Amino acid sequence: MNTDEERYLSLLSHTFPTIADAAGEIINLEAILNLPKGTEHFLADIHGEHEAFIHVLKNASGNIKRKVSEIFGTTIREAEKKELCTLIYYPEQKLELIKAVEQDLDDWYHITIHQLVKVCREVSSKYTRSKVRKSLPEEFSYIIEELLHERPDDQDKAAYVAVIVDTIISTGRADDFIIAICNVIHRLAIDQLHILGDIYDRGPGAHIIMDTLRQYHSWDIQWGNHDMLWMGASAGNDACICNVLRLSLRYANLATLEEGYGINLVPLATFALDTYGNDPCTEFIPKLLKGTSMDVKTLQLTAKMHKAISVIQFKLEAAIFHRRPEWNMEDRCLLEYIDFEHQTCTIDGKAYAMKSCHFPTIDPKNPSAMTEEETLLMQRLHHSFRVSEKLRKHIRTILSHGCMYNICNQNLLFHASIPLNADGSLKSVEILGQKYAGRELMSYIGQLVRAAFQNDTPTDLKQYAKDYFLYLWCGKDSPLFDKSKMATFERYFLEDKETYKEEKGNYFLLRDSSDVCDRILDAFGIQGTNRHIINGHVPVHASKGENPIKAGGRLMVIDGGFSEAYHSETGIAGYTLVYHSRGFQLVQHEPFTSTEDAIMQGTDIKSTTQIVEMSTHRMLVADTDKGQELKAQISDLKKLLYAYRHGMITEKRN
């Protein structure tokens, strides 16, 4: 035994001071290795749709509904299964409805508590007692544990179990107990949640989603382009702030900004009215989603604010593109290519007609220059974003739980793409004079993003890191964008729709190739026959027959369009992926109506489950990354046992 090994085992002996302690832990870990692997849940591109997101979390992409059907079979009616599922999803609200109509409440309590215990027993069966115990609420921990671990066919304990349930009801604790055990079911139905990016924009409740995730037991996130935009805004990138505001105004979604984060939009409204008061701003009328309404006055004000912040955005982006010529994005400073006399804009040497050319804040001689009023407005907006404590807290959470990619159980997770050359090889992308590709590129970008928030980052690097948020949002070689251009300006101002085209990067053109996917997986060091890439970002056009399973099963794309803005385009309302001990199941969802409908009518998201890949044997913890960690710990403990038994280390008995 060398010195380093002896030092390590000596430290380990403080945790396991005797042979009995070390041997007991080996027995415990060996047993855990033979439990079924925990269920992983993959979601992508949530886009602020908090009601649908929370419902999918509560029903575990239909996993709980399937468990209820398996447990009760034909012993209870379908309507009763539906009621039980709704109670599990929304216990507080459903209890109030039931108590208002149920004539024999005590009888209902008896039946329901026993049913919930059965469901909880099923979802907890793949975990150790210790892990289940840690998931239990303190006030009911002992009671739930007793009920879970009593055999239903044990007649000797039947009276004991009956008295526990009777006492819960007679002491007036039935409601609290039902709520508690339903929350335990939620907790144990999913072991690990993976968010593959884009929590923000479009929908009204990104802040609610973040509040939910902050309370969630175990999750990670692979940053998306829309998350990056909000991270940039929080870091103080004014161009990102403008993009955040523009997207919120485009979808008439100000709830996240004003109610969620306390961003003061009065200065923008005042500026917009003063500057664009007589401009109908037709191109900037917001897209009203289903169920959203606006009076004419508010609609017109929103359009003016939308145009005002868009023009400022193009100016601020131009300043960054000129400051970073190595990005090769100065051709995107399109305000500088407008011929105001002829009302055209020249792109790639061709002049295109403008829809309108009313720009009261633009000096034709210096189109990208900010006016004094615009500068003052941006100072106020910048301050509002920077002092939002809740936004800062949420961005810190995203930083602490995520990065650009994750490798988990032979699965490579990222939001959008890995930059590739035309031949499918990894593309080298230059950042600050150094070239990076594949895993090194993703890792370095993660470091650069974090550098923008660290106080000890050198000033020049910190400024570059802040600027780089914009490149990650719209840069050609950004792994979060990977297109030829972002045609925002063209869509607003140019008549010719040919200019709207955004050519996809090579990753999106080649990702159907299993060879290309294998090359990416090799580059990230992922071995084995059952390895996969899982990402989102680009909505799957299910209505046109597009398959989310690509490259012979190597790649799974799970953005089917959570956001209502995509529903007419995709024909569905999102994909989620479930990876349990028997394999992968892809769940295709239809649009979610509302939480109120789910509670009042018992409506669930209609989902279609597609078995993607089933394992030849039931996967155990031993087959997972966690299993490899446990095996390494067992090896170390066996070395400690050897050292104890051969007198190399002395037991530390009391």
C-alpha cells in the first residue's frame, strides 16, 4: 500500500471506524446495486407554459396514470381511476371539491387512503427504505413508513393497519395525510428530471416554472438559447435586455417581466408614446395567443413599445458586432444598409423594398448611434434588470443546476446542436484566439458564461463574456443557434419573404446519420451499444409525419412544441421522454387545456406513448453511472477491510 492510498484509507476510516461499519456499508451498497434503476424524466422547450409543465411533472408524463391502471386493473371503474389520478395530481384543490359533494366522507377517506398507500407502495418499491424515508414529510414519516411496509395479506397486522387509518380520520388529519402522501407519490415517481433548455419566453409563467424547480428534489438543465438570453440580460448585456423585452412584447406576455421580476416598463411605454405616437407600428402588432385578449388602446401601445425596443436592439447589437469583428457579424448591422431616400435595404448586394421606413430616432448618417433619450431609457431598463433580486436568484439557480451539456447513463444531453463541418466532422470555433470543438467547445462556453457572473473575473474577460451572450443567441457557430443568420430585422421590415430564410447549420442537416451521431458520441467519450443523443430546440413537425427518433434510434428530439405558439405548426403540444428500468418511452402530448379543467373535470393531457427502446433485461442501479460510483466505493471499502484485518490500519473503537 503506497503513501497516498494509506492516507486515503486512513481518512475513510474516520467515516467507517470498525470492521463492522465497513462491512455493513458494503452490504448496503451491494444491495442498492441490485435495485431497479430510478426513472429519469426528460423535458425540453417549456417556454413559460407553466400550467402544462406543472401538470406533466405531477402526472410524470402519464407514468402515474399507468401505475394506477396496473395496480387496480378492473377492480375499480375507469371513472374512479380518473378521480384518483386527479386527486394525486392536485390534492388540495380536489379535496375541496370532493368534500362539497361527498355524503359519507369517512367512508371515502377509508377507501382513498388505502388506494393511495397502494400507489405509493408501488412507486417506492425500487428505492431503499432509507431513500424513501428521506422523501417523507416529517409529520407523517412514521405513519407512512409503517403503512408502506406492511404486507396487505398479513392478517396479523390487519387490525393494526386499520387502527392507523381510523385514527388519521378521527383526529381530523385525513386531508393533511392525503396531501402529504400525494406529494410523496410525485416525489418518488421520478428520480431525476432533465430539462433540455428553454424555460423562458413566449408563455406567461417562466418565473413560476423556476419557483417550482427551486423546490424540486433532483434536476439538471442544459442551457437553451432563450435561457441564455435571460442570463445575458441578468448579467447586464443591454442587447440581451432588448431581446428579452422584444420577445415579451411580441407575444403580449408581460406577466413574467412585471409580475414575476418587477421590471418597470413605464419608462419604455412613455418613450414609445412620445416617439412613435403617430406611427401605427403595423408590423409590430403583438401575436395574441389563444385565450389572450387586449383592448385596442393597449394593443397599440404594446406595438409602439415593441417597435421602440426593436430599433434600440438593432443599434446595441451593431455596437457589439463592431466591437467584436472576429465574430464576422458586421453584415448584420442592417440599419447601416438602409437607403432612406429609396426606402430599401441592401443585403448581399441586392436592394430589397422596406415595408416602412419611419425611424424618428435614426440619423441616416450614423444609423446605429443611440439618441440621448434612448440612452437614458436603456440606463433605466438596465437598472431594473440588475436590481431584480428574484431574477438574480433564478439565474443563480440555472447556473448551479446546469451547463451546456450533460452526460448521464450513456446519454448525451444538450439543447440544440454541436457545430459540424459539411463532412460531419467536428467544427473548430474560435473564441478569444483559441479554437475549440465538440466537448472542449461546450465546456469552454460553460466556463465563459460563468465568468460573466464572477466578481474575480478580469475586466476584459468579463466584458467579452457579457458580449458573448449575444453571440450564443444569434451567432452562426453558436451551439445554441447554428444557423446562417437570425432574420429578425428582415421579418419586421422587408417585403420579400426570401430574405426571411435562415439556413440551418450542418448538425441539423446531418443529424439523421447514425455515423455522424456516433462520431459526436465518441468525441464526448460515451461508450456502449445503448448510447444516445437527446436534445430539443427545433420543433418536430408531427403533423407532417416527421419522426422525433432519428439516426436509427441514436438521436431523440423531444421538442414537439410545449409553447402554444408552435401548436398550429407542429400539430401537437410537446414530447417528453421517460427512461425507466425497462427502457425508453417517448410520450407525445396533445395541448393542455387548463389546470382548472384538470381539477374540475378530471381532464388529463391526452398522451400517446411510443416505446423507443426496451432493454433485454431490467436495468439495475448497477447499470447506471451511480452504479459505477457505488462499485468504486465498494472497492475502497474492501481495501479498508483488508487494511483493518491485516493490521495496516487500527479500528477506532470507543
